[in-house]
Amino acid sequence: MVGSGSSCLWGHRLLIGLLMILALTSCEKGKPDRKKTDPGKIGSVKLVVPASGTQVQQYAKAELQVTFGRLPSTTLPYDPDPARGGMDLKATFTGPGGTYTVPGFWDGSRWLIRFSPMKLGKYTYTVSYQDPDSRGTWSEGEINCIASTYKGFARIKGRYLQMSNGSMIFPVGHNNGWLNNVEQPTLAQMASMGENLLAFWQATPWDATGARAPIENATAGAGNYNQAACAALEGLVSRAEAANVFLQPTIWSHGELRRRDHPWGEGWWYNNGYSDIVDPFDPLVPPGAVDANGPCKTPSDFFIMHDGVAETDQWRLQKNFLRYLFARYGYSRAILNWIVIAEIDGTSGYVDSADGPELIRTWLQAVRDYWKSMDFYRRNADGQVPLAAFVTDWEGVSGSLPAYVAGYDAAMGLCSTDSYTRGNGNSLMAYVGGCETTALYRGSVQPCFHGEIGGQSGYIAQPQVAHDGLWSCLSAGACMTPLQWCDGGSWVLLTQSPSGTAIRSQLQCVNAFMSGPASDAPTSYLDSAAVSAGGMEPANPLLGIGWSVHTNTQGFAWFRTPAATTTPFGLDIGGLDDGTYSVQWYNVFAGTSPVPYGSPVSATCTGHTLTLTYPTTTLTSLACKFRRTSAMCIAPPSEPASWSNVKPVAPPREPGEAA
């Protein structure tokens, strides 16, 4: 039995059994032999989505409902291991591009299987099951995949993200974290203002039983899934698809894996279903007793996958949970990616022992490998999947990536961190955001981003700090905008005026800059093998700080100054092909779209160094786009910019600030 409320859990399982009986078309007495193949036990397999016909749009959902001729003998519908009393239900689809196997799941009243076809044409499918007493196969059905306007699933392509149809994307969004209602603003409002990504914690971790309670919580115990929470997440996924907005759920937040002796203080381990595992599958261990073969009594134990003899209960249940998430939600093109853990250093496992960080890194790698084995939608040709996990506020201002951060990033598909410590200073967010992104970019070969960023209300000037964070990170090579943390308290919601609505305008401007016009949109060349990012600095570093992303022949840049610029000065960007370039500067602060600042000007690149002239302006930042218009046949094309000559630079000083 799992959890502290043993009698409650037995009642929970009894309720599940009654619901399963109601879902059956009929029920027969007796059980077949354990080894007997019993095709007749599957009563029917019905294609319920789409509601009629067999035509399914490319990258849309095909949903099968499986009913049984008699009651499956499982009492553990969320466990796919028949040897432990569970049910293994899955379907195999064969069609254009290969064969795909997807697991089924129990939604509280029905057995369902979901699949999204990625290639046009005919797919046939078979459904198989195995429970503790029998197994069987149903065959065969078919669906026909027809064309749609959907772009598919996000996959890693170099330093950025590419959709299944080959188009590059640059997600623009914010993070609503633990909010009970994460749709603030609504998904439709986000889309209308240029946002296409909502990040959020998968649960309000202190909620015990509600629709935003953890799917696995202490009330029901690990291995039992809160169907109210599952249904709420399903509704959010459906609305995101309709609004054409991506979702980035965090599976476990730091506090769910932290107890009160952590330096950060009390977390929400008390509401974690794993907080009282006593081996739910061992009939020799009565409810409430402690099993010596692998209890998970502390948050640190959560990361232990093997007890020296066998796989631990917690790791087996974690895999079951990950499988359930993929089975129920993985089909959806709205899921950009999952964050496995937000702020690893906020977990007890990170601080309880010297080898804690390495234990977590090993666990993250195992999570990645398990997820990769399932998620054929987002897995690229190199076997990468866009999972992430991050630590907080390591402040990579030295330009190098700490070893422990690099270790976590290497265990995932994406590099990530967050930034808050320097967020309470108006002049420093640009410096920290750009330098941390530079360190992530330089320290790996993966896409990188800030999973959370922000400054506390009352200490900062918004939207200036949000603006500096957005533009420093994206111009230093981030694969998406840094995700502004919004909790309605010290960090404003984007629906709150004036600061929140002003930040929304900043996000809309970024989206407009990155996606259009088509002739010079960065998203049109981010898939180039020659794309590179690096810092750019003037001859006098005190004039400001900036970064640039570019291929060999075009790119964009952003520069921040501490005050108005009264005299033009030069900015050098290395790693471009020689020739004449057209440069257009933009005011990207004042409105919801970039405003050209002056007319296009010419700049010359010689010796693979492009020299821009930063204009006189009363603004403290400008962005630009540049493109080569004519070549100089002086030297062969260069390689992408090397990091060997990129140096961290000092942050710009505020007017009157002492040296």
C-alpha cells in the first residue's frame, strides 16, 4: 500500500474497480489460464476521435476507445506491469514512415489510446493487452491521414527548435508557475498579442485534492492518479491546440522534493505521493508497515533508482507516471516540451550529501533515456528530445559554464537556467541575461534558454528590466525568450496594469522582430549550420554591452547603453563573409512592433569583421538586422565565429555611477 491513509487507498482502489465494471459491455465469471491467449476478451475497439469516418488530419489526434468482453483482472489500472497486477494496453500503428507503438491509459472511466499521424497516407493498427491472467490482440483497424495546416511537433535542430514540417520556431512566452489558474491571460489573448508559449508547473504543489493538485499526491499515494488534475490538464492541452499556443509543463517543482531542513526552508514534500512509499506491490507487507527493500522516506530517496538488489519502487512508479503523461498528452502538438525539475538546487537531494548533485544528474539521464524511448514525435534524427531541468541563479557572468550546470544540461536535450538574484537592479539584467546565455551557448552544443526570469515589484522599473532580459538573451543565442515569472504577488501577472500589460507589449515586439518580414526574419535562417552567437563590444566597453546572432551573411544584434548616445561609435561583429551589408536599426522598446530608427545604412565587412555604427539616440537600447548585399572576393567564406575571442565585458554603468 502507498501513502499514509491506507484505508483511504483501499477505498480508492475499490472505486476504480467499480468504475471499470461500469465501463464494460458485459462481465463473465471466472478467469482464463494465466498463459492463455484470449483474443475474445477485447470486446471492441472504436475510433472515437474523429467522431465520424477514418480521416485524421496530419498532426491531429486519433483516439481509440477499448472495451472488454469481461472484466480485466487488474486492480492497478495505472501500472502497466501485469506481473504486479497491472494492465499493459497498447496499439501499434503501421503506415508511411514506419511502425509506431503507443501505450494506452485509463482515464478514470475508459481505456483509451491516442496517436497523431505525422505522414500522409493509410495507417493500419492493432491493439493488444495483457493483464495478470490473460492477454489478447485485436486487429485490424485503419485511419487515413489527410493534409492539414498544422506544423507538427517541436524538435531540436542545432541551437534552435524546428517543427516537423521543417519550419523553424522561436517561442515567445511567460511562466505562470504554480497559479491555480494558469490561463492569465487566456490562451486566445496570448495569441492575439504575439505570445505562443505558456510555461507552468503541472500542479499547485500544496493543493491536496483539487484540479490543480499534483496528479500523484499524498492523499491517494504514488501510483494513483488524480483524475480531476488529469482532466484539467487535458482541457488546457485542447485549448492550447485551438489557440495555436505551445505549452511547457514542469513535472516536478523544487518544493515537491524538499523538506524543511533545506536552506530554502519548508517545501511541499508532505503532499508528494512518494513521501510514504512502503512498497504497494508486496503482499507480505501490510498497510502501514515499512518495507526494507526500498522505502522513499526522504526527498533524497526520490532519486535512488536501484537499492543494490533490484529496481526501487520509486523509480518504477516514476517510469509508470512518465509513461502515463506520454500516453495521455504526448500526442499533442501543443506540448512544446517538458521541464523535468525546476530549480534542482531547491531539492533536498541536491544538498543532503556531497554526491547528491551527481545522483540527480544520473537520475535525469535515466529519465531522458526512458522518455526518448517513447517520444517518437519529438525525437530528432540524432535521438535528442527537448527535455530540460535547471538550477537557479548561478550567474554565468564569467562567461564559463559551471561543471554541475553543464552536467545537468548534458543529461537533458535543452540547456536551461533561471535568473533572479540580479533582477533587482535596473542596469544589470541585460548583463546577467546575456552573459548567462553566452555561457550556456558556449558550454554546450544544445539549444539554451532561461526557464524563469524576473525582478521583484517595488525594486525594479518595468518594463525596462523585462525588455533587457528578453533582448539580451535572444541576441546572445537563446532558443526562446526568457520566461518571465508571473505569480501575481512580487512578480506581476501579465494581466495586471500597468507593468504586466507593458511586458506583454515587449513580448509582442520580440515576436514581430523574430518572425517578419520574411525577407529578413531570423526564423528564416536559424536552421543554418553556420549560425553563431557572440558578444560585441565597442572600443570603449563603458559605452555599453551587446550581442549578435548571425550566419555568414546575415543576422541581428542588440545593444544596451547606460544613457543617451550623443556621439556615434563602432561595434565589431566577427565571423561574417566580407562584403557590403545593409543595416537597419530599430527601436524595439516603445511599441508592440519594431519601429525603424532612421533609414537603412551601409556597413563594410573586411577580414571577416563587420563594423556597425551605433547611431546617436536618446534611447538606451537599439536592435538591428543586417544582410550582405554584395560580396568582396578577398577571402574564402569563414567558419562560424569562434568563441576563443569572445570575452565577458563589464555591465554598462548608470549615469553618475562610480567606476
